[in-house]
Amino acid sequence: MFDNSQTKKTRHKILMRIELDDGIERLMALFVAPNTRVSDTLNDNRMFLPFEAADGTTEIIRKEAIRRIVPMETGTRPTRSPYDILGVSETASDAEVKAAYHKAIAPVHPDSIGAMNLPPDFVQLANRMAAQTNEAYAKIKKLRGKSDD
């Protein structure tokens, strides 16, 4: 008789911020095999990958539709430039920086997240991302000698 328990593979759930072709960032989880990097999973021979949405549903996403993906590891990471965090260059105008900040903070803002009834791990991730975004914007304003809006 065929034993399904031997065919199932253990996967690790990696929380991440993903941006698709539509330009909207989402908080999702990708399941990767043990001892496999996210980049290895993104570069394997499959055309589609399953992601878990914050509400627990599974979305099958075409790899070509993925514009950007940022794994949210729990370990320490090298400090990134505040401009990199907001996705703008250092030569961006103040208006471009402000627009990038609003785009980055909207999907993770506590007011938006609170109304979604998300699992605790997604709420924690969103709070970390919001804090990181706010800190990056504050640093840029300080570097440019700007006061709070």
C-alpha cells in the first residue's frame, strides 16, 4: 500500500513582503524546503509558486508576475540605507520620497492592519515593517534638514 506520510515534505514558512506586477505590496508567506534559500525556490524550474495570504488562503502566483520580494527573517540583517527601504534613489525629490513613504506605509499601517483580523505573526510583521518605514522616512528628512510634516 502507498504511504502518503513518506511523500510529504516538511516546509518552512517564511514571511515576506511581495510586490507583483500590479504594484501593490502584500504580506504573504512562502513555504520552502529545509536547507533551501528563498532565492533557490524562486529560481527552481516551476512556473508558479504557492503563497499563503494573511487570511490563510493559498494563492498560486506566476513567478514572472513577481516584481520584488523581501523575506522578513528574524535574524539580524545588515543595515540598509533608508533610501533603499523606501525604494527611491538619494537624488529623488522630496515629493518623490514622500510619495514612496506613503506607498510603503499604506499596506502595513496599524489602522489598516487592525481592521483585517490577521493572525498574530502577520500583525507582528506588519508592525516591524511600519516601524522600519517610519524610521527610514524620519532619517531621510533629518538628512535633508526637513522638519516633520
